[in-house]
Amino acid sequence: MPTRARPSVASRKQPKQARSTQLVADILTAAAQVLARDGAHRFTTTRVAEKAGVSVGSLYQYFPNKEAVLFRLQHDEWTATAALLDRILSDAALAPCDRLRKAVREFFRTEWEEARMRRALGDAAPYYRDTPEATRHRQAGRRALQAFMRQAVPSLGGARRAVAADLIGMTLGAVGKSVSETAASPAQVDRYARAAADMLCAYLQRLSA
Amino acid sequence: MPTRARPSVASRKQPKQARSTQLVADILTAAAQVLARDGAHRFTTTRVAEKAGVSVGSLYQYFPNKEAVLFRLQHDEWTATAALLDRILSDAALAPCDRLRKAVREFFRTEWEEARMRRALGDAAPYYRDTPEATRHRQAGRRALQAFMRQAVPSLGGARRAVAADLIGMTLGAVGKSVSETAASPAQVDRYARAAADMLCAYLQRLSA
DNA sequence: GAAAAATACGAACAATCATTCGCCTTTTCC
DNA sequence: GGAAAAGGCGAATGATTGTTCGTATTTTTC
């Protein structure tokens, strides 16, 4: 696995014509399929290009390196997940605890549905984990959860609230990952989601008391 | 990264003389150092052998492949962690909740102290994750936690108790990992440990109610 | 002390992969 | 319609790595 200079994971150049836009889309679709089918271990640019019906050279015209493809996939996942959680957690029509319930359930479900690709993306994390873009995503997630916590436990001091928000975020992400790798059926996913929600709600109530 | 036939991760042959026993020990020490220093990405048998002051050929006399070295490292970690948690969680002198507190604190601390190697071992998980030995370890962990839960919430039905035990296990492991990768100081580790213990205890009490 | 068993060695082999670059084709723009 | 820009191609390159195997050394056995 040769490692050369790392031009970050930013895009190399923007597609300007319709066919190149399609080409990038094809590459991303193929990348997701290769990741799910062959695993992070066998995720190679050649294989992705082949699956997409495209040449390797073309791939490198829009992605500076392999990491960039993986990061783009993860980026899209993060964006979708962030939108989902943001929508649920800021829904003032529901009590904080109910929002959490709903968030856990929806999140666990989507994680489980794409379990194979998520797992492979997790395995590939070392490739993109430490990029500035990844850090920015994590920060955005933290802020969203802290905003939620301000509504859920307004009486709690800022420092302790921040720790609690981090803990909930970690639990959501980490347990979600565990569940999606462990659970065998949607029913089982829901059982774990219910249990996790019970736990988080119990924690929330203890914090407000 | 060539992948050939996989002779599992079992030992290839047992050292019979003193010098070979020492050689295996040197290899494992070197492996831990290489993992911590260079990361899973650059963990190669050649590098390990070099660091150990030993030839690659010798390494392959006692380990069937690279995975086996990694698995052995993880195996030793698991064994130590299991002993630690078992000891704490079965200490009848403490209330269940206090055992959990102590377990979380101790576990988070040891995770954090070896953060670099743990993270790299986590990155290397795809190499050994699906071996029967790994499954056996996970099963043992589950059983220990279920035994604890029988004492902590005896009134709860078996099925729900099993789900709760799994959830606590996932939370402990997954959040511990997150914390060890995130926390910057022992004080911060303890803050997270306290918060996680609060959460788990609140859950335990809700379950008994 | 000599044959046998165990150990140790490390150059060589066989894959695999990320990435480039010279060349050709298609689209855009005037 | 033709020049220029954008897109597309894929064999070749340069590295790295996991693992083997023939040979040399050390220890054990009798």
C-alpha cells in the first residue's frame, strides 16, 4: 500500500459537462457497492472504476486519491444522518425524552439497513478520520446535541451539560454501530433501540432532578 | 496486501527451548510497540521482526500469519480486561450500582492509558474480528454481564434482562473506546466515566422499578 | 562427541495496489 | 466547421508487503 503525498481529500476538479457529472455519480454508486460487497480490505480504485464501467484514469480526474472516494461516501452518510437527527431533536412538539426515543429508533434503523457498507466505512475510518473535514462534521454534531440538551435540561450547568451531551452522542454513535453489526432482524434492532432509549431517558430525568 | 489461505489465527508451533520462548516474547513486545508507534496501517511482519531484532522467518515459525500476531495481542488485552471486570462486577460487598461505577472508572482508565495501541488494534479488527476465538471471547463477556444483571435486577424477566445486559456491554465497550480516543487528560477521562456511570445506574434503577 | 532435533536466518518470490501520463474522443464556443 | 477545452482511456510504473524455503547455527539427546 504505497503512501505518497496527501493532497487532502478535497475534490480535484469539478465536473463541468453532463457526462462527467454522471461519471462521478456512477463512481460513487459503484464505490458503495464495492465497499458493501468486498469490504474495506478489498476496496481498490481499480475495482471501483471497473464496477462503474469507467477507467481508473477518469476516477483520478475527479478524486485526488482513494481516501477521497471513501471520505465522500462517509461525508454523504454524515450529512444525511445529521439532517435526520437535527430534524427529530429540534421538534418542539415532542417532549425531549420522546425526541430521543424517536431519534434512537430512526438512527438505529438506518444504520442497520446499510450495515454492510457502514461497517466497511468504519473499517476504512483510518483513511479519513483525521482530516479537517471529519473534525468539522464531529463539531457540528456536538453543537446540535448541545442545543438539544439546553432544551432538555436547562437547569444543568454548562460544563456538566456539555459532558452529558458528549456522552449521549458517543452512546448513540457507538451503540448504534454495535447494534448494526450484531442485530439479526429489524425486530431485534427495535428491541435494542427501545432499551437504549430507556437508558438515555432515565439519564435525562436523573439530570433534571 | 495479498490474501492467501487462512490457517486461522492459532499458533503454528509451540516454543520448546528457552531461546524460542524469549523470541516469541520479544516479538509480542515489538508488535505492541510497532502498533502504538506506526499504527495498524504500517503494522507489517517485517517491521515487527526488525524491531524485535529477529528475522521474519523466525516470526513465521511461531505465528501462521500477520493476523495471528494481532489476534494474540488482542487476546491478551481481552483476557486482562475480562479479569478486571469480572473481579469488580462480582464483588458482593458492593451494591450493584457501585460495582458498575467502579467498573466503568477502571475500564476507562486502562483503555485511556493504552489509547494508542488500543486504537490501532481497533483499526486492525477486520483482521481477526470474525475468528471463532474472537466470538468465544465475546460470548464469555456476555455471560459475565448477564450473571451480574441477575444479581442487579433479579425481578426482571430473562429476555429483557438479556437485552439490557447486552446494551450495557455495548455501551461500556463502545463508549470506552470513544472516550479513550477523545479524552485529553486523566481528569477528563474521569469526568466521562462519572457521567457514564450515572447513566448506567439510572438505567439500572429504572429497570428495577 | 556425533547424530538428530530445534531454531534462526534473510534473500527471493508472487501478489497487489495507488497513481501517472501520453494519446485519443467528445463537447463547447465562436 | 474548426479550434480549443473538457473528458476519457488503460497499459505501464514504482512501491510495498505477506510468506516461503534452502541453508546455517545452536541445543538436545544418547
